[in-house]
Amino acid sequence: MTEKMTAIGKSIEIMKLLSEPPYAFTVLDISQKLKINRTTVHRILIEFQAHYIVVQNEDRKYTIGPELYHIGSKYLYKTKGFNVIKEVVEKVAIQLKQNIGYTIIEKGRIMNLYESELTMPVKITYEHGSFFPIHCGAYGKTIMAYYKPILELDKIVRNTTLVAKTEKTITDPDLLLAEYKKIRMQGYGISDEENMKGAFGIGVPVFKEEGDIHGCIGLAALKSAFDEQELETYIKVLKRGAKEISKYII
């Protein structure tokens, strides 16, 4: 980061850093990680603290404050059909006794909107607001498979660094485009230890009224505890949930 960045730009980068693990940083931590002058970092944090956008813990580390949560939570309620999405996700989670979530695409970014909090022996869930890669995991692959226009999708894939998360991650652009085509043909996406070793996922697309992709309702499970003989049942129930959500996505 250069010192030519505006004060607003630096403030944004600080907030983005605070949203990453371990979610708590000293002034020195932030200064070193972002290469922003320590005095500048301190000044920005003091102003944020005055508005409860950040708070300082007893160990003198700064974390995201309640006011930022208040502001951010409004994103959920401005999202079309959020209450229906939440209701359907919970219903599917109870029916399948699996971890179910919903992810959307907005401004080209794939973001986790909601995860069921159904108590499971082992939970494989993602934090609300997490971003997903385009090339691995059921959420990312399923949503990007329906990205339009298709020519732009080709450019995005070929201009994105496809990082290997496991030995099963697709890192070849041509293979990824072929995987997208397969997802479009079968109407769902599968992730078999691509994004996380030992994890298995299923994603089903949800479309807006005009046919553009809105998001993906997905299932996440430990592969060792996943009954593949029930795969068709899981897909059927997820598709039913996707269809129900799509009625309210205009």
C-alpha cells in the first residue's frame, strides 16, 4: 500500500483487515501489514472508536465494533427475499439433517449470505460475509457456471489465478470451463475435497425472474460421514428449495 492513498482509502483497508482472522490487531500490527504510517493508523482508529465502529480490547488490540455490525446487518434486509431465503435454508437443513447455506453473487463477488445454525455433530459452515473462490467449492463453481455473458466468463477464468487449495482443486482454465458446462447440463455442482480436504458439497443454482443467476443453495458435509447413496435425495430437496426461493427473487 502506498502513502499516496487517500485517508478514506486507508480507512477502508483498515476495516477490511479487521474483518480477517484473527480479527484483532494492534496499531503496530495494522501499520506493518498495510504499510501505513503508524500515526495515521492510530488517528483513524481513534476516530472509528469514537463512533463505535471499532473497539479496543483489554490487550490493546482493535476489533470491529457494534456500529459496524449494525450497518452491515442492513445488507441482509435489503437483499431481496432474505427472510424467505433464511426460512427455506432452515427448512432444508432440518429435512436433510445437514449443514445448508445460501450464497449470492453481487458485483462479481461470491459471498456467503446465510448459514443454517442447525446443531450438527460436526458443523462445516462458513462465516456470514465470507467470500468464495470461483474455481473450487460447490458455491463458487455453481454460481460462476451460470455467469453471463459467457464470453466474459471465459475472460474472468483466464485472468484469475486459480490457487490450489487441495490436490483436487481445478487450476486449469480449460478444465474449469468444462466443469462449468457440466454443471449447467446437470443443474447442480459437486465439490469433492476441492476447497477443503475431507469436505463434500452440493450446490444448486437459484435464478432471478429474468433468468439471471442470483445465488446458490448448498450443502456442506464431512465426506467421511456423507452417505453418497442419498445423493439424489439431497439434490432433489435442494432443487425444491431453490425453486421455492426463486419465486421471491425478482
